[in-house]
Amino acid sequence: MPDGGETGIANVTLTLTGTDDLGNAVNTTTTTAANGSYTFGTLRPGTYTINETQPAGFLDGRTRLARPAERRPTTCSATSC
């Protein structure tokens, strides 16, 4: 989650892994758009983890627990994650 004033980073590889509601293992990747946004397309409800591959030329930012308004659910539905 970017802090105020930060812009997104394009072409970052993100990997989603986890298990859908039917017990199937899920492992898929996507790349961020020019504004840093991304989507993994249609996912079944399930429990997933997203990891980034650190892009060249960027330092790894501070890791912190998101503020309550920024927190995303760990369980995804077919329309949101």
C-alpha cells in the first residue's frame, strides 16, 4: 500500500498462491500496469497470499501492518480480494 504522495510502479511481478474454496491449489502471476494497479482476473473464493518480486532499481520499502482502513481481507471472493 503506497503512502500519500507515492506513485505506483509499473512492470512489477506479483505472485498469488493459496487454496480456493474447493481445495484446489492456486499459483498464478500478473504484472502491474503503468499506474501500479493489478488484477488476477477471476478467482474463486479462497485464502490467498500475494508476494512481489522486488523490481530492479527499487529498494524494498518499510514493511508495516496496514492501518485498519487499508487492510484487505485474507479471504477472496469471486469479485474482490
